[in-house]
Amino acid sequence: MNAIIRFFALAIILIAQNAHSQDPNFHIYLSFGQSNMEGAAPIESQDKMNIDPRFQVLEAVNCPDLNREMGNWYTAIPPLCRCKTGLTLTDNFGRTMVANLPKNIKVGIVNVAVGGCKIELFDKDKEESYIATAPDWMVGIIKEYNGSPYTRLVEMAKIAQKSGIIKGILLHQGESNTGDTLWPKKVKIVYDNLIKDLNLDPKKVPLLSGETVNEDQNGKCASMNNIIATLPITIPTSYIISSKGCTVAADLLHFNSDGYKELGKRYAVKMLWLQGYTFEKEPFNAN
């Protein structure tokens, strides 16, 4: 009997210690998708300057050239996806968030993305069959996540939960699923899995999904935005972020630097609103 009492007492202590180490003022955002979430714009010198240390990134792969190790937090100096990816919408998302949140709140990003992938890659029940037919260059990216981007996202999210609270999920994906009317249901499978695997409350963890390059920029996959627009019907806690007016690269598939900054700001404005805050100022050096 005494051994049982000691066991439960130890369990209570460990739970209390874990709860104590979890900072409610450290807001975590999971981000995933394909190349526009990876970030395809060149990173310029000003993009690495004047970053508030309240904006952090949890490294999802080992990057020895950046002196970063997987599973550790760092000031969010780009790249924020893998070691050699470009500027992404999460850069200005985080900058805008910390510029408009109270000074005692930090923001952390966990970014796992694979260029060119369909949403099926993040469905843990379909990833194996999807990877079996993926091109070699994509398989190389997937290997950086130990063969499963979804599993790596969950692993990193659990590490993040030891430090802070997951407040939202950011998605930018759809180009490779253009025309797929089942896309919203496929996204819901991934979202529901994340909610379950991370023990989250969907009412407290909204999903923000951005449009592909808009038709006003002659986006090659702009037609997909009509399908993306229906996502809130399938996931009531989801919100669509417009890409209208966000400038693009020459390929008409990816946003350019200014486009990512504007799109990231729009994600932040929506998230601030959802949390009861207002957007009042641009982050320093946002443009």
C-alpha cells in the first residue's frame, strides 16, 4: 500500500513540475504545407535584422551550418523551415504577432513543410503510399523529417508543449491539389489527427489556411481558391486568409518577398482578432 501511495505522490509531483514549466504566455503556432509554407523568396540581410527575441522558432531538423539542433528553440532568424529554405509567411506572421501582443507574451513557430506535396503527405494513414510514388527530390526532403513530416510535426509540437501553449495551426497548401474537391475533407483528417494526437481543444486551436496566388496576380493555381474557400464548412474552426494583392514571383506559383510579408501579416491580423487583440502597428523592418 505504501508503495502505491509513493507512486501516485511521485506522479502528482511530476505532473505539477511539468505544468509549472509550461509558460501560458508562450504562444505556439504549428505551421505546415508545401513550398509557400517552406518559403521560396530569397532571404535578404534586412530579413535577419532587428528580430525581437520574443519571436522564437523550434528547429525541426538539424542545421549544423546554422548552429541549430533539432528540438531546440532559437530566435526566429530566417530560414524558419529547413536549413536552406527561403523567406516564408511565418516570418512576418511572428514579427507582427509580437509587435502587437503584450510584452510578456512570446511567440513560437514550429514549421514542417515539403515543397510540391499534396495534402495526403500529412495524412498519417496515407503517407506511406504517397511517398512510394513521390519523385526522388521530394523523397530527399521527406528524409530530412525521418521519413514522416506528420510524425516530425507531432514530435516537435510535443516538445513545444513542454514550454508553451499551442494557440493555432497555420496551413498553406493546395497548389498540388488544385481541382480536388475532396481537399477540405482531407485537410480535416489532418487537423483532427493533430487535435487528437496533441490532446488539443479545437475550440481553442483554430486553423488558418491561406489562399494560393490570387487570380489578380495571374496565379497558376488560383482556381484552387474556390475550393479553399469552402474549408470552414468542413472545419468550423477554420478561417481563410486572402492572398488578393499579395505580389508574386515570376513562376506565378510562389509569392515574392513582399507577398510573403503581406500574407504573413494577414495571418497575424486574423489570429490577433481571434485572441481578442487588435492590429495596431507593423513590425520594425517588415518591408
